Amino acid sequence: MKKIKLGISSCLLGQRVRYNGEHKLEPYLKYRLGKYINWRPVCPECEAGLPVPREAMELYGSFNAPRLLGVQTQTDYTHFIQQFITKRIAQLKEERLWGFVFKSKSPSCGLKGVSISSGCLLNYFKGEGLFAKAWRRLCPFLPLTDEKSLKDSLGRESFIIGLAVLADWQKTLTLKKSAQALALFHRKHKLILQACDLKTWQVLHKLPRWAKSMARWPFYEAYQQKLLVALKKGLAPERHQRVLSFIRNYLKRLLQPQERQRLTKTIKLYSQGKASLKDLSQLIKAYAQKYHRRWLLSQSYLKIPTQEWAQAWEIP
Ligand code: SF4
């Protein structure tokens, strides 16, 4: 399997680049997800030229345009870091990264919930770090997350499923471009895309058909843009439930009463966070096999949690 390339805050891979000369190694990211991902480490503060160790920094001022100040000296690093960030993100875009995992809470890398001091004693509000904010603005469609969100089972599930779909898309891009190849990819990931974003899926659904009659139209680019929009939304519980209800109704007429009960119970446990997507997928897959539902068996929604990406689910 060709690894998918993602950016990551360097300290999460164990690089000693933090202000105090330490790292924030996340073994799950480095060793477990490292089997699937070609990590591209970036430390905006170090790469901009700040030394290790350096003084701690914090965001200060307004929500929309906070300043990055040294905690002890009150030196303003905002302009220095901003200049670097814009240039660096342009370079990284050329490298075709498929997403980024940020270090949470950092005034540079934090994606959300970063403390911004208003200037009044003990008066803080929450915002985002300068580097993460620039990524969000300059690459609005790319999947972005932080190590904290990946500790939550739904956040991790959503991120891994998105990566697996993108890895397959990366593979599709290496094949000869055709309307059939696009339709094949689209059919395989139908349930995942519906679970992520039904409206975008409806637009995506038309593209392979249009592609047949418009051979020169850049339909792959259009498809990719919509695909990233859908995956970025991720698998929110209610959207998951909609697809699971669809599967339950699809199988309902075929299942024995006991099997039906078991499926309903497992779906309920899954929605309560008491069963994993892997367990649920295995059960649905077993019924689809028993009743020869080839279409359902072809869906990546059932395959991703149980096949080659399975190890990515387990947190060591
Ligand atoms: S959080 Fe970002 S800026 Fe801070 S040490 Fe880690 S990579 Fe560097």
C-alpha cells in the first residue's frame, strides 16, 4: 500500500523542538499510524529561525488578529512568524500533503481552544494558533485535526476512514483517467461519503455520469474538490446513524428475527459508544455474506475498519 503524505507538528513525532527543549511524542501517531502515513514534520517556530530552547509564547489581543508574544520579554514575534508561515505553506502545498495533524493548545500549532489573553488579568478566550489558522485559510478543503481529537474514538474513526478513502483516491489518480474509473471509486465509497455529507455526495454522484459525455472537462479535479469537502465534514454520529438505518432496512427482509434483533442491538450499542465500528462492520459483513449481498460487501464502509487499516484503530 502506498503511504499517504500528511503534515504533522514535529514535536508529536518526538523531535525536541519545543520551547523548553522537550518533545511531545505521541507513539500512536509515530508508530501505529506511521505504517499508513508518510509524515512530513513541520515546526513553524524552529523553521522560522527561533532557537531551542526559547522563551515560552502566548497569544495576546483580539480573536481575529492575536499577537504572538514572548511570555517573559513581551517580544512581539507575530510578523516574524507570519512571514515564514505564508512562505512555508506555499512550499508545503507543492508537496501535495493530504492533511495535517497539529499539536493542540500551542499558540502556533493549536487548531482550536488555544488560550488568547485579552490583556486583563485572568481574562482569556479561545482561538487558534497562527500556523493552524493560516493552514485553515490557505487550504480550506484539507482534513485537519490534532492529537487530542484522535484520542476520541469517533474523531479517530472519522480521521482514519477519511485517510483510507484519500489513500484509495491517490491510487486512483495513478491509473488511467476515465469516467469508468471514477464511477468505480465513487460506487465503492458511496456509504462513507453519504455518512460524511449527503448533499456533497449528491453532487459527487452526478460527476462520473457527466464525465462520460464531457471527456475533456476536468472532472477529476472537480471530483477531488468535492471529495475533500465531504471528508472534511467527517463522520458525525447522526450522519453515521442515517447510513446504519439504511443498511438495517436494506437487510431487514432477509434477516431472521434473531439476527435482526442482534443487528439493531449492535447499532444501538455503537451509537452509545459501547461497541466499535469494527465490531459492527464485522456483523454487517457476516450477514451480507450469508445473504449474498454483493453490493453491500463491495462497500469500503464495511472493509476499511476490518482489513488493511484495522491496526490503525487500536490505541496502544
Ligand atoms: S507545537 Fe508546533 S511550534 Fe510548538 S514545538 Fe511543536 S511543532 Fe514546534
